[in-house]
Amino acid sequence: MSAEISSTLAGALTQEIRLNVLANNIANVNTAGFKEDRIFQLPQTSDSVWNNTPAAARQNTALDNISSLPVSTFTNFEQGPLKETGNSLDMALEGDGFFAIQTPGGIRYTRKGSFSLSQNGVLVTQEGYPVLGKNKGEIRINGKNVSVDSSGGVYVDNANVDSLDIVGFSNKNNLEKVGDSLYSAQDPNDQGVPATTTQVHQGFVESSNVDSIKAMTDMIDVLRGYESYQKIIQSMNDTTSKTVNDVGKMP
């Protein structure tokens, strides 16, 4: 593959990655606790990032000889706006912390505080995963009136039954999205510490931090860029075909 075609294909694929990221952000604009992903330019490096490209972006694409793709993604953990719901089991976090959740794959973390009660009176996520208390156990609610204070203390009929396990991380870039607005801590040396400065707001949920208008504007720009690369590739292909045909007609 020529250097010109390789460079152009890398540019087109970069735009495709940007498009996939923007599309996912827009699809989750109404998902409580969702944090948008952003693209950033990689510094000059001799290491290829092609092998780290999402499989969906390079499926059935024979471009393994492209030296590098100069972009990668990161999650923007900026605070999203708080939305009042009036549901006593909905909780929003203000600050850098995360709710600790028990899942079949281990403890995961989320900003999505749309909780409910299981049939056994356990506080759970919408997916049915238990929300963890300070003692890393399930929070059981047997009573009618539930209140949660700003530090995460849980009270049932005015009696304290537990406190929410709210966890903070020194480097949130080591958190990996694992679906359902959950994160997994990838650094074994940073499994979180109590987020003592994070405040809990009962009866609220944190909205997505995606700016839908900006995301749509960015998507239009990306589509235009992608179309430009397609036209360049088509022009190169036409030139190559013409050259081959002309050589074939030579006596």
C-alpha cells in the first residue's frame, strides 16, 4: 500500500472512530450518570496504536500495515447537572465519588443513582445489582420512610441502618467503562478510598454530561471530513485504474 493511500485511509479511519464516539455520546444523552467520551491527539510516537483501535472500527479492514492512528479516547468525568425526581430512592452525587456496586464480576462503580428495592428489601440498581454499604455488604431497608443525608447515611423510619459506600480515585483515567454506566478499577494499586467530600442529594439523579448541541455539531463536521477522505480515496483509485489500463494498452 502506498504511503499516500495509507495516510488517507488512516485519516478516514480516525474520522470513523470519532463518529462512533460521538454517536455513543448522543445515544446516552438521557442516560443518568453517563460520562461522555472524548477524542485526543496522541503525541509523536514510534509505537503503533493500530492494535488498540476498537475492533468494531477495524473489522474486516485489512489495514494492519498502517503505522499508527494518531488519536485515542478518554472519559470526561465532569459533573453533570442534577435533576430532581422526587423519588426517595434516587440519589445523585456532587463531587468526585462513585457508588460502589456488587456485580457478578466483582465490585464496580457508578454515578447512576437510579435505585430501587428488590423483593427482599435490598437497595439495588436498575439492573438488580446490590448497592454496597460502608461494610461492603448489601443495604437492607425494612420500613416505610427512607432518608439519606448528605454524607450518605441511610435512615429507615429515623433509625440509621447503614451508610452508602462512596468511593473516590486518585486517577479516574484508570477506570474502564464496562456497560450499564458501571466502571471497573483497572489499577490494582488504586482500588479507591472513601470520598469524604462528595455530597449525596436524595430525590435527585445526575444527568448525562453530554452537550447534545455541541455533539451534533461535531458529528456534522466529522461526517464532512469522512466524506472528503472518501472522495480522495476514490480519486486515487480512479487514477490507479486508469494507469493500469493505459499500461495494458501499450504495444
